[in-house]
Amino acid sequence: MEKLLYVYWRRNEPGETLRRRFISEAKPRLVAAGAERLQINVDDFTDLSGRIENFKLQSMTPKPDGIVSFWLASAYRRAPLEKLLAPHFARLAGYVVAESTILPNRAHPSREDERTEGFSQVSILQVPPRLELDVWRRIWFTQHTKIGIETQANFRYVQNVVVMPLEEDLPPFRGIVEECFPSAALRDLRAFYGAVGDETKFRKNVALMMESCARFIDMDRIDVLATSEYMLYSRPEIEAPA
């Protein structure tokens, strides 16, 4: 099985409209065509005010709106599924990725077609020119991962390493990170860093996180999205480990 992940730009419509249509129309057709562990992340928040600075990080213009992913026996057989996806989005950039579930969602298990508790931060990473790919990947996995878990209030943490783009001339994305946080973290940095009521811990966590990010991320080569996560379909035998 291979995981196919598509960064998307939506049409001129609200995220809520996209989500409803995708679940009612695209989901059953994709599942019938062989998609496993189907997921969509969409910005369908009704109140867009007061978001913390994290979600203003942008390298692409226009900025991507979300991601949709599924597992398939082989990416070679993706064409019928991409044909089903295409009408729902203005643009798609698809990649085969290797998924690493660092922190499975045990705290707030997802339910089919329902919004996962809190929100999902999606970070789309590119390799800075100052680093070789292997060095960049090593820093991310061996140095940053531990800090990313210990300094933040995430209850799900998934790293998707890009194996190959599915078309030519796609954006040079090399990693897509999925992290679930409590709702309060959408507007409160102290909640984001798991340090509500503890200013010393907050300052320490921010400093550690920023220092770690600076080792392998240039802020003009990252897009950070605040999304709702919807787990739409999964056979039990390929679910993420509990």
C-alpha cells in the first residue's frame, strides 16, 4: 500500500461547502474505486478572527487551503481516483509520501465523517537551499521530533516524507506535517505550547521550538494551515496504531 497525499487549493466557495460536497459525493466514489483510510483537512471554521501568528506563515501564492489523502494498493493505479478528485478543487498537487505516526491520536479518537476534536495544523515544508536533503531530513527526524512533542500541546503528530511527486513541475514540497491541538490553541499561544498559567514554561517552550525550527526551516519556505480534520473511511486492518 502507498499513501497518496494531495495539497489542494479550493474553488471560490466556503470550506464548509467543500467539506459537505466532498463527503456526500466524492467519498463513496473514491472508496468504491479502492481508496483506503480516506481523510480530508479543510478550513471550515466559521470564525476566522484572532488566529495566532503560526497560521500566517506562507511561501506559496496563493496559499494552499488543505490536504486530502488516501492509501492505495499502488500509485500506478491512481488515475481513476484523481479523476474523481479533480472536480472538487481548483488545483491539486499530489505526492507519494512515507507516513510516520509519531504520536497517534489516543486522546480524542476520530469518528467517521465527524470533525476530529480541536483542530489540525498542517505544515508544508520545503528544504532550505543551505541544507542537503539528507541533512535536512536527519535534523527533522533525529533532533526536532522530540522537541516538537515535548514543547507543544499536540495530541496527534504525523510526519509525511515526500517520496516522489505525482506530476512534473509541482511545488518542491518535501514534508507535510499533521498535528492535532485543542481548540484553545487556535487563538492562544500558551495553550498551543501547553503552558497556560505558567509563563516560565511558555517562554522556555517557545525558545526551544524556535531554535529547533531554525535548524532546518526557513520561514519563506513553509506554509502553515489551520484546518479541521475529517477521517472519512478506514478498514480496521490499516488503521494507525492505537
